[in-house]
Amino acid sequence: MMVASSGAILRASRLGRRGLLPGSPKLWHGGRVSGAPARNTATWSLEPAGRCSWDQPVRIAVHGLAPRQPVTLRASLRDEKGALFRAHARYEADAGGLLDLERAPALGGSFVGLEPMGLLWALEPEKPLVRLVKRDVQTPFAVELEVLDGHEPDAGRVLGRAVHEREFLRPGVRREPVRAGGLRATLFLPAEPGPFPGIVDIYGVGSGLLEHRASLLAGKGFAVMALAYHNYEDLPKGLEILHLEYFEEAVNYLLDHPQDPCALKVLSVQSPVHLGHDALTHLPPPQPAASLAVQDQQHNQGSLQGLLLGEDVQALVHLLQNEPNTQAEIDVVPFIGK
């Protein structure tokens, strides 16, 4: 069994801190929002320019500022239930009136220092004790960006706005609801022809059916079944009784799928019972290749715990592709909705 332990909070900023790879395209210059000759307008620059995957880094810059102009950047989004999440940071433009978050440190706000992706990972709920949960992976999150003149709390008017969409379902990835027998699951298949490595993705306490991790991993070439086993539809509400035959049914469904997985792993968040390991050892030979348990740890920094971003997805992909019995560190923190 492969066991992945984690003691670190998910931080998308590790992506931006290193910047784009050599040869990356130049920044895209968005449309000007308002016009005035006295440096009262600003233009957002985002790379990539259009919608991108949630686990993909974005380079953020603001053009058209006055030399050394103090500004405040704000980011916000609403989840499917209307809960509002916000982040802000104070910056100063360079001598040419450019603010590039890969080079300019935040002077205060939701975070401090050089954090190119800080406006995303630092999003906090307007109401306490609310987690950011992606309930429908078929629609993107729309992040609204604003640049304000001056530093909050004394910031002036809005100089420019932009909307940045981040998706969980990459083009071509297939999403197939599974209601075979007693199974309550969703299967995600990559766009390219199979066979694929197969994963049964199981969450811990309070799970329901969470698809965000499965959809992102399918975009990396895995056939992934997001499996609910309690607190969903007609499944039991609690964890008093668990039948391992249910997990055996899920594994066999994936093994018998026409795409013919070339290998199978069970990816589970550690709960009071080690579902991933138990589900595999309960199966008759031949058993799938390996199971993977990811520790469920609680942190207080940021509200984006559990949303796999950038290097965290890459680390998980690397771990899943390792040989069985390989131990590795991975920063994955699952989230549970309210």
C-alpha cells in the first residue's frame, strides 16, 4: 500500500512563486475599463488570457498605473450557494507604472510578500466557518478582480476590473454518472483513447459525492470514479455501518469498464476506517495494484483547503504513477461543505 502523509496546507502560491517556465507567452492585455489622462485607469493582464483549469497557474499584472502608484488589488468569487469569498492585497507599481505579481511583493492585506497566486489561495469566506466547495464541476468558478487607487482602508475608486474563469472539467473529459446496482458515483474519463490507469476516489467523514479531485485527475490521464458511500441520495447518512462489499462493487465496476484500466488504485482520505486499504484487501485475487491514503488534516490558513491546485495536482499525479510500496509526501487537504 502506498501511504501519502501531509502536514502542509495547500498553497497555490508555490506555483506563482517560481513563475512561468522559460519560453512562456507574453502577457495578454485585457480591455481598458475606463479612461482618464491622469492615471485613473488600469488594465488587467492575465496569462492565460481565457478560461483555464483550476490547477493551472495564472500570471497576473496590471498596466497603466502611475510610477510608484499605490494600489489595492481585490479578488472575489461566489460559490453555487451564493457564499462570498474575498481576498485583497496592497501593492506599489514600479517606476514604469507596471504591477507584475511575479515580481512585486504584497505590502499587506490578506497576505504579505511575493505571492503571485495569493489573490486565489488567500480567498476567505465572508461568513465564518464556511468552506469553499465546488459542487458542480461542469461550471467554472468566476473570480472577479478589481484594482483600486490607494491602499485600503483608504483606497479610492476602482481603476479597472476583470473576470477570470477557472474550470474543473477540461475540454474533452467525459463525465458519466454511475447508478449501477447500489453504486452512487461519477466516472470521469480522459479525452484521449484508453486504456487508462484507474482510480477509485473516496472521501472521508461527511463526504457525500465530491467530484472536484476526480475531474482534475481525469484531465491528467486517469480514469477516476468519484465514489459516495454515505450522506448522499439513498445511501446511509452516518458511518455506523459500512459494507466493504459496496467498495468491492465499485472496484469491479471500474475493472470491468470497456476502457479497460491498465492498473487500478484506490485513493482515499483517511477516516476512522482505512477504506482504501480495506477495500483492496477484501477483494479476492487478483487484487488491484495499490491503495493510496491521504491524511485528512485541519488547518486555519486560507479557505481553499482541499482544492487541488497546480503543484499539488502534479505531486498527486507523480505519486499515483509511482510503484506500489513507495512512500511520498504530498500536500493534499480535503474539504467538507457545511
